[in-house]
Amino acid sequence: MKKGLRLGIDLGGTSVKMALVDERGRVVDGIRVETSGKPRKLVRSLKIAAVSLLKGRRPLGTGVGVAGDVDPVRGVVRFSPNLHWKNVPIKALMSAGFPKPLFVDNDATAAAWGAYHVDLKGRSKNFVLLTLGTGVGGGLVLDGKLYRGATGTAGELGHVCVDPDGPLCGCGSTGCLEAFVGNRHLVRWAMEEYARRGRRAHEGLTPKDLNHFARRGDPVAKAVWKRMGRALGTGVAGFLNIFNPDTVLLTGGVAAAAPHFMPSLRREVSVRAFATPRRAASILVSPQNNDLGVIGAALLVP
Amino acid sequence: MKKGLRLGIDLGGTSVKMALVDERGRVVDGIRVETSGKPRKLVRSLKIAAVSLLKGRRPLGTGVGVAGDVDPVRGVVRFSPNLHWKNVPIKALMSAGFPKPLFVDNDATAAAWGAYHVDLKGRSKNFVLLTLGTGVGGGLVLDGKLYRGATGTAGELGHVCVDPDGPLCGCGSTGCLEAFVGNRHLVRWAMEEYARRGRRAHEGLTPKDLNHFARRGDPVAKAVWKRMGRALGTGVAGFLNIFNPDTVLLTGGVAAAAPHFMPSLRREVSVRAFATPRRAASILVSPQNNDLGVIGAALLVP
């Protein structure tokens, strides 16, 4: 990767991160912008933020990661439920006021590219990233390159069915990996499980609480993580058989609860994945690195 | 692809196919050898067959597809349940008597490469092949190249779990796609379903019979194909979300029953796959082409 700074922008649902990132994925300088208003208005705020961040520095280009269905070739956000956008030609809207060339991609794809450089130091050829948050996203680096598929939407690993009779997912399907592992679903199941056992969970229960409770030995919290690990293990086993990767990285807020879900994840993988891909893959857990998206976006600039 | 003939060898469990194949994947000449005996003995038979097939012609190289877990870099068959082989250094054993260079790969991977050239004429960039037979295999052409993964076993698409409570699979897991769609499993379920409905299926029932019965309106046979389509649709929907391919090709003996299973497959895909990858992909069914494996093996020679 060419030496020099890149401007990265991570367009999320509630805020935008902007950072100057060097060729090794180190954040040199950063700024946060609130997401509000329509695309044009947002782009105007971004321009102002870019000027104050750049302070006259001239990066090699700009990379933008957007949460949603992105066409990286045309630079269009087809659909972003988080931003409430539909068919927004973001690349065209950003044609002035940002260092060129400009690249646009899905945020999880960008995060995979960031993790590939920062967490793995590029020492992987076939890499599967799973981001565990409200949604469950995925990104793929195959044969050393980002894999985007025919129209830029590859890697929706959270929307692989792990149980057709499972809970309804936000995407309209049932039993998606996300419907077991996504934060909201995890918490909902915990609330139900507390109710089933005649206990009441407090309002606003979070995965962090569940991690805390499990550490203190609470059987319900422990059962919740066990079930989550089983579903995640079923998914990961499939990814091992499909991709034969050298590395699977689990990242996001719930990664902190790894001690509670990894045993059942590994058990599932040992039953469901073939021996050769199982031996070839390191399954790693890394705590949430909120900057992976913005770093990866910046590194989209070659 | 360079102009000229290549020698292809498809090493299956019951017989070996050998063919001279041109750069466009056309079989110019072919021969069949019975599979028997240990690796060394088999290689001796292959040498004799090659001499009689080549008749002095000098192909550009040899490609070998083997049913099983293959290390394409070292040219070793790690494990082949069909051939009863374990750690057989097939490339080393074939170092004399065959046109060089020599390439070894998994048979479904080779078949995907064959289908990519023959069925799709190379007009695809991201292609998922599913071979529906006794086993359910898969092969991947991603960004225009064969994808093999870290240790050569990528594309085991038949061993992705589509229902954790599903039937036991030959691989030791439960609810694999193969456990719903593989010939043996399909027939077993049909027999059980006939029994449940107080009818007796004849001995030696085959998927071909079930296709025939369904065409005549038999409700059990129709239900069997519907269930098969549902499981296959769940798998295919996942592959669309994962790979965002331009083409999914279903091939193998049961492809002939497509009219019976495709409606439920498509229904499942329309519920479970995202709109963009669903629109981007053609899901094609092609009748069994027994030569795809040997053609693809030959075309492993660049």
C-alpha cells in the first residue's frame, strides 16, 4: 500500500466518523459529525468537517463506508435502513470538497478491510469478519482481496439461516444468524427466558448486563450466552466449510462475553465443520474496535 | 486459455474417466477405467489407459479431479471416503507417464471450472455450482478465478446446516443441506413418508422414480420434492447473501425434477435472500453432465 494519508469516512446511522489514516491503518487525526438531515445537507456538514480535519493536508484520496446496500461501482447507496436513504448517489454528491479519488463501499466490507490490515497486519489470505452488534454484518477478504460479489452486497453473513424455525429477523426471514446473535434479539430472548423462569429482568437490559450476570453465575444469563454460542457456532461451521479461511474474526460489543459463548461455539464447530478447514482456521475474538470501519474506509484508497 | 489439448482425469469412487479436452472444454476423445486396488495399482492402470488414449498426441498437461479432501498445492489426497484413500501423494505417484505439468484438485472444484467454461462459456464472474447427487458438492468461481480457500477444501456447500434439528448427515453433523437433498436422504425420507401415509414404496426406490411419480400427481412424491426444494432454497438463499453471485447452477441427476422442487426453492429464496443479490443472480438448472468433472480437471491446466 502506497505511503501517505487517506481520508476515511464511516457513515453510520447516528453519527459519522471521519479520520485521517496512514498506510498502516493508524488513525492520525479524527473527528465525529452528527448524522442528521437529508443527503445533501449531510454532505455539506461533511465538507466543513473535512476542511477542519485536513488543516491543509492533502491525502491520497477518500474512502467512504456506508451502513447499507451499496453499489461500489456507481457509488450509489441503494438502500440504508439506518440512514433512511434510498438510491442516493453519494459519490456524485461528494464529487467536490473531498480528496480524490473517492471510493464508496459497504461499512462491514470496509471494516473487514480495516481488520485485515490492523488486526491481522495483512497476514492472512482468506479472512472472514463477523461484526456482532445490533445487526450482524460480515466482510470477506478472499485470496488477499476484498470480495464484493456481482453487485457489491456479498458478505451478508448475518443473514444466513441457521434454523428455519427460528425467530423472525428484521430482514423478513426467520432464523437468520442475526435473529439469534444480534443485540436486540439476544436481549429479547433473555427477557423471555427470565419471564419463563418466573423472574423479572430490569428495563433496558443490555448484552453488557448479561455478560456481567453470567460472570456472577446467573443461570439464565449463562443459558442465553450458551444458546447464542450454539447459533453462532452453526454459522461459523458453515463459513469454515464454505470458505476454508485461515482466520475468522469475531468483533463487536458482545466479543467481551466470549468466555460465556465460545465453549458452545467451539463445540458446534467441532461437530459441524470438516476437520481440514477446522484445523486451518483460527477463530479469534477481538474486542470492539469502533475505528475499524473508518480505518477500512480510508484504506479503500489504494 | 492457451489453444491445445489437455488430459483430464476424473477419479471417482467406482470408475475413472479420462479424456482429451480442447481449450473450449470439448471432449475430443475419452476412455473409462475401473477403479480398483490401491493407489499404485490404480496409477499403473491409468498409465496404460493414457497411452492408448493419447495415441502419440502430446497435450499441454494433465489435470486430475479427485472426490475427497485434496491438497492442491502438495498434490495430496488427504482423505477420500469413496476411494478409501488417506494421505495419498497422488501427484508424486503420477510424476511419470502423464503429460506435464500436472494439477490435482477436488472433483467438485474441477466440475465448477468445467461448468464455468462449458455451460457459462466463461460469461460469469461470480459463480456458485451445486452438484446434486449421492453427495451434495459445491464449487466456487469468484472474481473470475477458482476459489480454493486456505487449504484447498473451500466450497463444501452441501455441508452447511440448514436446520440444526434436521436429519443426521453422513459427515456426522445434523441438518446439512446434503441430509435433505442428497439422493440417499431424499429416498429415505420418501420411504418414511409413504409408510406414514400407510403406503408401501417399492424396494430400490430412486429419485428418478420420485420424479416420475410426481409427474403423475402422486402426493407423497410431490411432498418429497417440495420439502427438498425448501431445504435447497434455504441453502441457496444463504449463498446469494454470502456470495452475491451472478449465477447459481444446480446440476446432477435430480436436476431433471426441477419442475417439482423449483417453485418451493424460489419461494424460500424470495423470503430469505436480500433483494439486490436476488435480482443479480440467475438460478439455473442443468441436467446432469457427467463430463463436467473430467472437462474441468483438464482445464486446470492453464
